[in-house]
Amino acid sequence: MKNVVSYIRVSTEGQVGEDKFGIDAQRAQIAEYCRRNDMQLVHEYKDEAKSGAKMDRPEFDRIVYGDVQNPPIEAVIVAKSDRIARDINVYYYYKMQLKMKGIELISIAEDFGQFGVFANMLEAFTLCVAEMERENIMKRTSAGRIQKAGQGGYAGGRAPVGYRVSDGRLIINPDEAKVVRRIFSLQSEGTALRDIADKLGEEGYRSRSGAPYTFGTVRNILNNKKTYQGYYRYGKNSEWVEGQQEAILPRD
């Protein structure tokens, strides 16, 4: 009987819950596959709410870089190849790393091994399709954000200092708005950026992380003046438009 471990990944909060390809669905598929193929499932590794497009998968890293070795572990079982990665380069990187440890990577949905000499070609094709799907999703998401930004609406990303996000909109954060107004007031008095940061610390102001304001943070806030005046743009190359958020600063 072959000793194996399983890897489960879900990329959204919905999949953590009752999504059709969530944790329970993947776990059930892996258990059935192991039963049919006389495999002993030794341990389960699981990453919750981790994107297939990113390399942030601590549990899978434990398999690849940790103490999982052959012997006794001969294979890693996943429900679908894109649980490892949708980026074909990332997928084959991990596959190579496991192979160097003498560990096979088995995807139940594709089950490439049954196709003999065509297995590698089919595996590469499937991963290419997954990568194209990821890129199309990114394009659709980006197009939707650009359209929303063109109408002055918040298109995502971290809210600027002085605002918070509520129901997909930028709403003034009163405490941070005081800091923004103070920074621009000090600048209008001719205060240098480093001196502005020092002054904020002396007056007891702290950033979102609880740390003192720095030269860089102050500079970023000053460079975002038009947002605080009620304008909005998505990305550095787009045009400023009339924003839907309430202005923190008066317009020139």
C-alpha cells in the first residue's frame, strides 16, 4: 500500500463554506481515490482562502520544503491540478521540486498517468487552459474596475488614508481625515516633509498600524491631493474624474 498525503486549497470564503468545490468536496474525492487505488492517506495539508495565482501557500510549502520525504511518503494527491497553481510555470516548478524528493504529484480530476506517453502533453495542455482562464478572469475584473472608476466609483484596492471602505464606497474616516488636513496645513506653512512627520509624532498622531508617520507616508498623502479634493482615478495612467466620495480638502 502506497503512503500518500493530500493537499486541499480553497481560494475564496465561499469555498471555505459550502462551495461545490470546497474543502469537503475535495476531501471526499481524495478519500475515494485513495480507497480505489489502495493508498494509505497519512496526512492532510490545507490552505484556506489562498489564491491560485499567488505563491502564498504555507501548507503546501510544508510539503515541498518541509520534512515530507520519500520514504515514507510516495505521492501528493490533489483533487484538481489548479489546486496547486493556475500559473503553468508555478505548477511545474512545484512538480519538479517534489520529483527531486522522489514524490509523485497526482491530480484526480485529470489523472494524467492513465494516458501513458501522452500524459505530459495532456498535463501541459490542461495547465495552459487553467492559466488562460485565470488571465481572462483578471481581464474581466480589471475591465469592470476601470468602468466603475470612470464613473468616479471606488474600484478596489486599499483605501487612501482619510477614508475607509463601506459597501464598495469610500467613506471619510474622521480620525484619519484630521491627519490629512493637518499634513496639508503644515505643508501650506512651508514645513518640510520630514519635519511634518516629526510634528505629527509630537502631536500624538499614529498611522493605521500604530506606528509614527514617516517621510514616505506623508509624501504619499500629499501626492494624493486630488483624491482628497473629491476626484478619483484607478491606476496611475488613467484620468482624474469627478469622484463619488466626499471631499476632505477644499478644491483650489
